[in-house]
Amino acid sequence: MPYISDEDKCTLRDIKHKYHLSTYAIAAIAYVEPGLVYRMEQGGGLARKDVEKILVRLSEVTGQDYSLETVGGYWITGEE
């Protein structure tokens, strides 16, 4: 279970504050359950596909590049 460090990266909390989004708003944007977004905010573990889904949707909505390479502070628990 690799940890994606937030060293030299922004975190989901940073994105949340920059765009004044709530956990529920991010969940709605990414079409995921709010609990997944909350877990990522808190530095918890998520499946790689869930992290990528959240980050891809945030990228599409904001026009910024949010990916595993640019956002850190969470754990990848597996591929599923």
C-alpha cells in the first residue's frame, strides 16, 4: 500500500480551499461517494481508480493538471 507523499505537491485539501469546494461538491463533481473524498482529504487509503477518477474530474472542471504526480497526501490501497 504505497503512500503518495505531499512533499512538493498540493493536497486535496489545498484544492478544496483554493476553489471553495465542500467534500460533497467534490464528490458530486467526481461522481463518487462523499466518504471517498473525505478519506482522501484525511490522508486515508483509496483504490487507485477512485483517486484517478476524483483527480481527472477536478482537472476537467478547474482546467488544472491534477494527477497522481501532482497531488499527494493519501494512500493507494490497490488497483480496484
